[in-house]
Amino acid sequence: MDVGAKSVIFDRSSADIDAICAVARNSFEVTIGADAIAGIEAAYACLVRHAGEGKAIYGVSTGLGAAVDTRLDLTKDSGQHRIPRPRAVGVGRFAEADQARAMMAARLARFCHGYSGVSPEVAQALAGMLNCSVHPKVPMTGSIGEADLPPLAHIALVLVGEGTAILPDGREVSGADALAAAGLAQPSFGIKDGLSLISSNAASVGLACLLLQDIRRVFEAHIGAAALSYEGFRASLDPLDPLASRLRPGPGQGDVAAAVRSLLEGGDLTKQGAARRLQDPLSLRCVPSVSGAALHALRGAWAATELELRSSDDNPSVLAAEDVVLPTGNFDPTHMVLAFDTLALALARLAAMAAERIMKLLSPGFSDLPRFLAPEGVGTNGFGALQKTVAALTAEIGHLAMPMPFAVTPVADRVEDYASLAMSVIDKTGRLVEKLRYLTAIELIVAARAVDLRGAMELGEGTKALFAAVRSIAPPLEVDRSPSNDIYALADGIAAGALIGPLLTMK
């Protein structure tokens, strides 16, 4: 893979999360590398040769799913263009443009490994749809995570000339009209193209890439908010000492402690005797260990997703160098699902910690600041009522963190008797992250208000920049007002990665 100024070349080596996000969210142009084209051509030729020898090849010379015992006559019609039709069964909300693009980009990137048996013509047509911003209308409910058949079938229908696509000007048209409007030729389907387009967990993987970018941004904003809360609370920095991590090197603990220290560097809080207490509440004292564990979980989900991008999930796969057409179960992404389930539980713990830091800053018994950080005046409430929103968000985050069921109703005449529910896991984790983004915005507002009330105080270099970014969006609380618009605006800034620069690596 090679990433340029506004372009990505998918070759046989791999793609990564940042590349998928660049294509999906920044409309980077996609090119299939020369080595990838050669690999795709070799695999397709190998597949055609094996099929021509009369071998039973799943989905090529046989039916699909429960119809695997049905042999097909390839001399008449491969029928591959018909495969998406009965499998485009999605319902519910429709994918946003970046989500549809991420699904397509993930599928194309894995085509480029050269093991799918897709024809070069169809692979290039998928790249053309991305480059011309032809976005299939994709319902988001229907996949059970053993290959994302329904969402990918809705994408494949557009290449068949059917289904619905959304053009850059917002018009919804048929697949045939969308391809024509973009100046793209409708591709002829080869002997495995219909199956290759839909038999993959590319929808889940593409969505996972977007979600991980979102989580990374909210996680780094969360670390920044914790650092600003240290300033607002005037907390002890002893738990951030490298010696603490040396004594118990918990996963990610040293990295988080170093990130928080770097934000506070140069501020008054780093001076001897600056802390108000010898021991602070655990929501402050244990930031390195709890956030470190969440960082470890984030890195685990990141690695699991990039493993998927680096590998083939086709069934059957075509290994041209070995002259083998191999049935596999590689479309099952359970390892990735478990990583995201773990990550969701870790993020819920971050939410619980953030909620407690907010409550402590609002309590005069802990902060030595006015109750609810209220402005002067009789009957002012400050952020008192905001505690209800914090409590609601924290409860909802905890609910969304619960893992999906591991037993699912069997389908395909009970042949498909297990399901990872990958797309459902990604979807619910995305809803969790949206709520965590709001909670992090609230902590930033509350911590900034506490800093205001502390009076003359030199902030750390990093927290000073973060405080300025917060104040550019949310002005000081001089009289009671609704904080909702400030929360929305800060949450948008977090989502865009605009409030704080990268603090941590994902490796």
C-alpha cells in the first residue's frame, strides 16, 4: 500500500486503518497497484482452469448455502450477476456516505491480495465507483457477521445495474443510471464475481476502521480532559511518576501517565507542594491504570482489524501459486468481535471514571470551589442539573458495553449455525462512542470552569492549548445558561480531532 497526498494505491502487501479512513472520509483516489492486478489476474485464471476441469467449487459450480449440493452448468450461464438479488435483504437505517465507502474500500483492499478469484474487470469497477463517488444505498441491518452478505449485496447490485445509488449531487438513481452518470461501464461478471463481492466481512471491517478512528480521537480527548481535571482539581501528580509504572507495569499505564505528564509539563501543578491533597479520589489517582487498560484494549481492536485488512476472508480462496482452490471459514471475524466487546467494556470504565471526576469538581467538599461551579448570585445553579445528563450518559454507556449474544438463531437450513454478529457489535459500540464523546465534552467544560475559578494559575503547555481550544468554543460561565450547544460543539470538535493533537501510538 502506498498513500500519497490525495491518493491510495492498494497493492498486494496490505491496507491499514488510516488508508481506509482516508478513502472513506477524505475521498482519496484509489488505484489498484500493478502487482495487485497481476495477482488478481493469476487467481482468476487459476479459478477458470479448475472450473473448466469440472471440479466442484463452492458458489462457482455449485449453489450457495444450503444449495451447495446443487451442481451448476457453467457452459450455459455462471449466474453470478443474479447472486446479489435475493441476498439484498437489508433493512433499517441507511449507511452514511463514509460508511458505504469504507465497506467498498475494505472489500477492494482485500481483493488486491489476489486470493478472491474476482475478475480484474469487477475489481476495477469497484475502484471506479469509489473514485466517482457513486455510493450505493446500503441498509445497515441484516448481516449476522458470517460474511456480511446483505450490505455487500446492496453494493453489488449497483454493479449489476440494479439497486439504488446516491450521486454526488444527492440524487438517488438506479445502479445502471448511477454508473452511466459517472461514465463507468457496467462490468461483465466472471465465474465468481457475484460471490466474491458479497462473501466477505468487509462491511464489518470497513465500519470498524471508521469506528477505531473515532475511538482514538475520543480517547485522546478523554486523556486531555483528565489532564485538565487534574489542573482544575489541583490533584497530586505522584501517580503519574514513572516509578509508579515501573513498580507495576500495567498494560498501557506508562504510556498514559507519560501522555498526561506531557500535557501538564511547564505548569504550576508540576511544582513541589502544588497539590491540595496527599491522596485524591481514585477517579484521578487511577487515570494511568484504568485509561492504560483501555488503551491496551484499543490497541488490541486496532491490531485485530488490521489483521483482517492484511488477510483474505474469501470462501473459497484461490491460491494461484499453489494451484489450489480452497474452501475456508475465514469470513468469521470472532477474534475481532471479542476485541471490540473488550474495548466497549473498557470504554465504559473510562466513562465511570470521567463521571466521578465531574462530580468531584462540582462538589465543594472535594474541590473547595463553589457548589456546582455556579457563578455568583442568589439561586444560581451552574452545572448542577448537568449531573443528570452525566448520570444518564454513564448508564447508557454501561448498557451498550454489554456483549452481544453468542448464540444466534441458525439460518440457511441450519447450515449457518453460528454467527459472530460483527456488524451489530460495531454498530452498538459506535453508539457507545457517541455518548462517550458527549461525556468527554462535559468533562472539558466542567474542568475548564474549575480552572477559571482557581484564579491565577499557570497551566501546562498542553493543557493551556486545550483550555484555549475549549474556550474558543465554549465561553466562560458568567451567568447561568444552557450548556447544550457548547456540548454539541465540543463533541463535534472531538469527532473531527480538532481539540487535541495525537498523544499515543496504536502499536
